[in-house]
Amino acid sequence: MAETPRDAVIIGGNRIPFARAHGAYAKSSNQDMLTSALNGLVARYGLQGEQLGAVAGGAVLKHSKNFNLVRESALGTPLDPKTPAYDVQMACATGTEAIGSLANKIKLGQIDSAIGGGVDSISDAPIVVSDQLRGILMEATRAKTAGQRLKALAKIRPAHLAPQAPGTGEPRTGLSMGEHMAVTANKWGITREEQDELAVASHRNLAAAYESGFFNDLISPFKGLSADNNMRADSSVDKLAKLSPVFGKDLGESATMTAANSTPLTDGASAVLLGSEEWADAHDLPKLANFVDYEQGAVDFVDGAEGLLMAPTYAAARMLKRNNLTFEDFEYFEIHEAFASTVLAQMKAWESEDFCRDVLGLDKPLGSIDRSKLNVNGSSLAAGHPFAATGGRIVATLAKLLYGKPGKRGFISVCAAGGQGITAIIEGR
Amino acid sequence: MAQDSYTEFVNTGVGKKITKALGLPQPAKLRRYTPDAPLIPGPVVLLGASEASDILARRLLGWGLDVRRHIGPKEKVAAVVALFDTAATPAQLSETVLAVGGLLKQLKASARVITVFRDPAHTEDPAVRAARKGVEGLTRSLAHEMRAGSTANGIVLHEELDIASPSVAGALRFLLSGRSAFVSGQFITVDSVNGALPEDWAAPLAGQVAVVTGAARGIGAAIARTLHRDGARVIAVDIPAAGEQLAAVANEVAGTALQLDITDDDAGEQILSHADQYYGRLDIVVHNAGITRDKLLANMDSARWDSVIAVNIESQLRMNRALLKSDLFNRPEGTVGPRIVSLASTSGIAGNRGQSNYAASKAGVIGMVSASSAQLQARHGTINAVAPGFIETEMTAKMPFATREVARRLNSLNQGGRPEDVAETIAYLASPAAAGTSGLTLRVCGQNLVGA
Amino acid sequence: MNEPIRIPLPKLSRLYQKAGLDAVRSKLASAGRLTAFPEQSVVADHPGISDDQAEQYRRLLGGEAFDKAHRLSLPSVLLHIAGFPVQMALMSRDAFPLPLMGMVHLSNEVLHSQPVGAGTPLQILARADHFAPHRRGTQADVIIEIYPAGMDIATAGPADCLYSSTSRYLGMGTYLFPKEEGSSSPREDFTPPPKTALWTLGSDAGRQYAAVSGDYNPIHLSGVTAKALGQKRAIVHGMYLAARMLEGREPESAGHRWDITFEAPVGLPGKVAFAAEQVDEKTQQFVGWDPRKGRRHFSGKLALP
């Protein structure tokens, strides 16, 4: 890419352990969780009273009262209240987008320091009233006389009172993400076995990373939980083989996606500290890695022209071309495991001569990714995936992996609802 | 923290009458340190005629205190400093001792009696050593006789030490102040001329960087707060599982949180590298982290024994080796070097039923501290231990009521101490004005009967 | 063709009442013979589809606003809705040989030549054609043509027609032709393609579409009213399925053709699996089916100009 005036440095990160929905954090709000993640980050890096350039992040499922979620959370920390904060939303890529755009601001010299992150709660998801009831209530609010108000309220019927939970389905197709992925997995011929193997590797890698103390300075506990409670260190392909498919059941025998090779619904929060080189030095902070570049992608998934979660395949091609890099130039790959098949389908696409030539317009395939470099410390299948919090988990994990490996690169792929996705490059220092 | 509602009750008008009539213990509200309160609220009477007396008088006057050689029979006395540094035979103690005795009825609440004498171990003359040991005995007894939150302690001087040394002043000030509220019947030995008096007594640790292990809660959190209050920048260390509380403590003291298992082989190196990265220096290490796994020895399994030994003493030995190899944990310039303060326990002194593992580990700390002193001295540093008695913490709050109530009253102050009392003593030992004291285990126990 | 009879824009509720009466006194014996098919067409002036109705439609289908910034041109199904009362008026005329009750919508074919905006006054012409035998009765095409207001329809050519639609209906059990003439087409096997969407229809889907379209045929409204008409459950309007099939896919400048063929009705509440497939650059085909039973509900096609 074009020469940048200065580096955006990843200093470190903090997240709370991810908890399966309706479990350890059942009574915690998005704001509680994000504040805790930020507090842990402030404590780790001694940022009390510090005025940062910005704090940005978001949540995918958000109460309307949390219209200023990130600002409210930041105000709950010892950061200087003069630190601006704002919400960002790009579905499951929210955290990655927040971090990427903050890195850009640092590179441009607009700000010197920032925290990017995200949070999501399934357990405290916003329940809303039906459209009809809302219409009636708003009409009553607008009424000028008691009579008009009564007349409006008289329209309420019992059926209007049923609360509506947010669906996980894509608004334009009505299909859940899993159903979308099942179609894509089937199209790319992703087998049950390779999905289960990937899931097992995710659990084992994550457990090994915990065991080695890798997360000691990346996670701080919350509500008595000190490790991701979805993790199953003793997971095995044999055990997973016994599960029945939960997505793509109409594919019959060809259904491959189970609860174990799909990410569970999870609660959690993460935050990543970024700064310019000068700012990090002036504050005696470590410099783990540089946030080099990132690319957003989107695909036309509505009528099935492309798989819902395949946008990163396109973004990667553009990003690599711009940076004049190939997969061989990367030491580590962090591909968000929305589903095991998501990772496998993306990798198959990059390996496919036809796809890379006809669809991505490349001379040759991007090539295959060495499994020993993939999600080496586990990913979402094991850790869980609190939508907006995943970006922060990945960036901090990868930055720490690359610390002390100057010039070695890491690749990030995060798919998102709405047929979108982000890829990113970070480089060790 | 456990609520000592009895002490609160006694300190109400009605409560005092009732409990006195019933002959129940009379725990007083202790005078504790706050940076803006006077060092000592009233006259200080200096007893014992010697050259040293003039030097100390000038020191006390320099602190703005109301220093007296004599005092009228109606006046209240806040502190008595009794000098026995020239006592050559037990018979020579009489005059000063009786003068002290004459003042006891005039003592204010939370008053101080401080005896100052030379180290008995430093003389081979039987009469001299008998006189010095005699002062020890009378100081301890005096501590038992103290009422209304008053304490009696001694300062033990090295044979050759100039009484004008900064660390004598440091010890004196500590014992006079509210910092020593729960220290009674104890002796602070001053062995060297090392040390420096702070520019600002309210911030004796200004500019220094301190590590506190086990800082997430209880005594460790109190230590972090106290060191921060005294001006230090704090690295709060605790196991990863305690990270949420640890972050809260680190944020409260504007320090940094380091999640670390101190039994890791490279725990010392990790602490050093954190201190180097974030602060570029390391001055004070407080080994506070500890665990209990109580069981009668007959029922002890290896997991309980080994984990207590590993956390409470082996980890400290290993971390100290790393610290003493490091250039960061060193101040080559000046006479004030790095500090290590370890948490021992009265169990480590007196033993405790069901705590053979814990007592072994804490006695081990006492041994480690005394044996490491020379190594630290090479860096102008010190290493000391603090042995808390019954302290009102989350841990002691879980004791059965009767046991807790007995344990609480089993000392001369008739009450449990607070985590801050332990922290104050640690902050004192970590301060530049305590550079002359090393290898010591100082009890913060209100003169607990156990192991006295 | 005879000069069309000009009628006032009919009210659907009246027509349904009449349909009910007709069902009782049945215009023709089911075994009767038809001698002549009605050639008379009807035409009505329409003041134009209101902004309110367009907004109601948008709320139901969830597309872009018809606020002249996001969308100018109305969707085909909304034009169908505008023409429906005229269609019904034609079909409830005594000359129309099939009873309105028990009429089944078999398919619809539309050429949407010109864009039509909200508030544009229109003339709507309805005529019947192609009466033919069916194995379960008699089928007929009802054709709607929409012209700009004020145009002389007698001299109008195909280029003047904004929109034309052919709705094929089956008069179930009404055999206007000898029974043996009925062609019985064997049911073809259906293998569902990979679905691209899943529609979840609530029990009120019929009532909601009725509120927008004015088509309060009881068979769509509730289980009780549907049972009265011999259905196990309420079924959704066929044109609602067409509307969802087309939503977001119609070109703003019109000129497109589309068709839909209905098979098994969609019971309410229910789910419809849906697949859209790009046949060529300008053509998409669609199919909707029951995701549990694998029975096809409809298939359709959209051809862009």
C-alpha cells in the first residue's frame, strides 16, 4: 500500500472470558461486560487518568437504551472522561472494523492512542414489542387529548403483547446463518470429518494456550469465570462424530453441520490498545505488532449468488494484491470460526484455480494455508463468539503471537452477517 | 472485612458501662495513621539522661512535637520515650523505669511507650547483657499493662550505631505514629547507618516502584493502597483467576495489573520484565501471596503440604534469586537500596494446630529473611518479614464465631487488627527511613499471647 | 371485442357478499353445458394508488420506501391489487359462467411495460378469455389491462398499456366441458434445490395481506373461516407469495415480465423454503416449497427487459 506516515502499533489487549449464553454472565449487560474488559485493559497498562484519542467499539445486539454504549462504558473506567468514545456496527466484524479504523486514524496522525473492541450478550438481548403495538403506543404518544389516547390504546389486542426476541436470521432471506453456511458448505463439498477435525483442533489449541499461560496477560476474569467455558480440552473427533446435524437438515445425508462444529451463542467483551510508536514509547508501553492494513468485503448473497460468509475470500484477494503479498508471506492465520465449514470453505476457495481465476480474477490461486499456522491458539469454535467481541480477541491474540518476531506477518479473516467480512494484516515487532 | 461489632459497642457510652460492669475486655478504637493528622496528639516525655537523649530531643523538636523532660501531674501524656542505651547493670534501670511507671496513669488513649536500648547480643559482658535483656522483659510486660489502645515497643540499637542515624529516627517516628497502631510488645532493631529521611513524610515512597503479590484482595490490596498512598507506583500481582479484583485494585491505586502465578519458574523474571517495561525500575517487592490448606499432620496429603510450601516459601526463594541477579532491582547510587518484605505469620513463630504446612512455610519465611539480609546489604537493600496476628479479613470472617471472637481478644489490644495495620508496617519497612533494619521479622499482632 | 362496459370502481366487500349468495343459488348446474362465453369486458376509472396504500404495502413486504427518492415505480403486485376489484366485478357478473366461491388461482402472468407511480390516475380493464377444460373443473383466464386515465381504450394499442396481467383461475367442480376432455397431467417429481431464503409466515399473514390488498376472502383470514370453506387451515394469498418473490427484484423503469404458477397452497402459520436462481443475465427463476414435506408451493420466473 501507499507509504504511511507512521505505524499503528498494537500494544496489547484484554478480554473477559467468553461464556456460553444464559450461563455465567446471564445477568450481565453489555455495558457491564465492556466496562470490565476496559477496566482490565486500563489496569494492565496503567492507563488510569489517561486521555486517549478515542475508544471505539460496539455490540451487534444492543438495547436502545445503550445508544451510547461505548461512551457509557468508558465513563465507567478510570480513563480520563475527556476521552471521546463512539459506537461502531458491522455485525460480527464490528470489533475488527473498530480496531482497523482506529489504526487508520493513528496512521494519519489524527489520534495518538485508542482502544478498539466490542461486546455482545445473548443472555441480555433486547426484547422488543411487536411492530403493531409499537405503532399503537407511538400513536397514543402523539395523541393530543385523552380521548384520542384512549382510542389509540383501545386498538391493543392480546396478540400484540407477545414480546419479540431478535432473530439470528438474515433479514433479507429469513435463513439463519447456519442454514446459509450449510448451503455454502455443501457447494464446496466440505465434509463432516474435516469440520469435526477443525473443531477438535480449535479446542485443543485453545486449551494448550491456556495451559501455557498464553492468556495470562490477555484475559481478566469476570463474574467468577477465568477461562472460556465453552472450551472442551478433551474434545475428540470420535465424540463429535456422534452428534446429529443441526443445520442444512434438508440436505439429508449431505448435512454436515453439528452443534460442535458451529460456534455456540456466547456472551463476552474484548478491547485492544493501539497507539503510535511515539505514544507507546512515551508511556513505556510494549509494542507487540503493527496493524498494517485491512480490507472490507461484501458479497451478493441474497439470491445465493455467493455464500453469506464468503466475503473475506474477496477482501483477501484485494488486500493481498494491494500489499503485494501472498499467503507464503504469513507466519500465522487467524480465520474466525463462525462455523468450521466457514474456515474450510474460504480456504477451499483460495485453493481453487477456477474460483480464483473466474471469480477473483487472479492469475493463479492464492494457494493453500498450512494447518500448522492456522488458529494456533484456538478460535471461535472453542472460545465462543460474542459477535462484536471476536475482533478484539483475534487481534490481541495474533499480536502477542507475533511479538518478538519483527517483520513476521499474521493474516486475519472475519466473516459477518449481511454477506460482509474483513481481512487484515498485522506484523510483528 | 469482618465486623468487630463488639469493639464498636464498647466504644459507645452505654456499651462501655455495661461491658465494664461485666468485667469484659475493653477494646479501644485505635489511633491510626492519616497523612493529615498530627504525628502524635500531645506531649512526648523523654526520659533517661544520656547524650542520646539530647540527639533524640532535637529530632523530636524538629518534627514540631511538644517534647518534655518533666511533666506536671495533671497533664496528659501522648508518648514516653525511655532511653536505656547506657544501662550497664540491671540495677541502673530503676530510675528511668520508675519514672515511666509514674507517667502511666497520665497516658492518653492510644499513647506510646518506646524504650531505646543497645542490642543484648552485641555484648559479652554478663551484667550489660542482663541489663539490656531486662529492658526487653520490662517492655513486653509494659505492653501487657497498656490500656485504651496504647502500646509499648522497643528500638534496639546496634552496639556501635550512632543514635542520630536516619533509621533510628525512622523507627521512632513509626512507633510514635498511628502506623504502628496494632504493633505492641515488639522490638525494631537498627543495625546500620544506612537510610535517608524523606523530604515529605507524607510521601516517603515518592518515585519508587513496588510489586505486591497477592494484591487482589485482603491484606495484599491494603498493602497496594498504602504503598500508593505513600507515593509508590504499584505493580499489583495476582493469579490470573483473581484478575477481575486485581484490575480493580490496580485501577484504584493507578498502578498496573500483572496476572501471574508466582509458582511459575520464571515468575521473578516476569515481574522484572514488567517493571522494566512499564517503569524502568524496581525498588520494593512485597511477597504477600500465600495460601492455607489446613489439616492435622496425621491427615495431611502431599497436595496440601506441597502446595503451601510451593506458594508460601519456595516461590519467594526463587523470585528472590531472580531479583538479586538483576541490575534493575538495585540502586547502586546512595545508601538506600531495594527492599523485600515478606509476609510471615504468628503461626510461623508459635505454630498452630492443623497448620503444620502453613507454619513450616511461614517459619521458613522468617529463616529466609534473616539469611538473605547479607545479600541485600550488598545492594544497600533490606529484607524483612511482617508476621500478622489476628487480622480482620475475608479469610478470618469465615472462622466460626466463637473461635473468631476468642482469637480476636487474645492480645493486649483486645481486638483484631486491620489489613491496613499490616500494610503500614510493610510500608515503613519499605521506606528509606528503615534502611538500617534488615533480617527482622516484625509482628503486627497487638501483642498476641500466641508465641509472645 | 365489444365496447367495454364502464363501471364504477367496485367495492370488494360487496362482491364477496354477492359471491356468497351466488354460491347458494349456483348460476349453473355443475353438469350444465356452456353455449357461449362472455365477451363483454368491463372498465373502471381508478383514482390512482394512494401513498398510504403504497406505504402499507411496503411495511408488509419490507422494501424500500415509495418516497420518490428510494422508489418511484410501484411494484406489479400493487397494480394487481388495484385491478383486483375490477377483475372480481367481471367475474361476479351474471354472464360469467363460473361461481366466484371455490375459484382457485392457478397462475399469473404479467407484462409490466411502463412504470406507474403512486397517485397516477388509471383506467383498469378486465376481460375473460380462454375457457378450457381442467381435470377438476373449468379454467379461465381473467385479463387485466391498465391504461393511463383519459385515454380512449378503444383506439389504444399495446404500446399504451402500462400493465397487463393474465390470471388463470380454476372453477373447481364446475365442468363446462365434458369431463373426459379434462387433461390430467401427472404430478412431476420435485427435488428441492438449495434454498436461498426461508420465509416464516405467521398465522396473521393472510389478515395482513388482506388489510393491504382489500382481498378479505375468508379462506385467507383464519382457521375457522377457512374450515367453513373446506380448507383445513387458512391459506396465504397466492399474490402475497408473488409479492415476496418479486420484492427488491423488479426494475424501477419496468419493462419486465414475470409469471408465477401456484401448486400446493401455503397453510398458516407456516414456513416456505425459497430458492432464487439466475438462469441468464436477464432471467431469474424461483421456486417455493414446504421445507418439511418437500411439496412445491409455487414456481415463477422474472425476465428483465
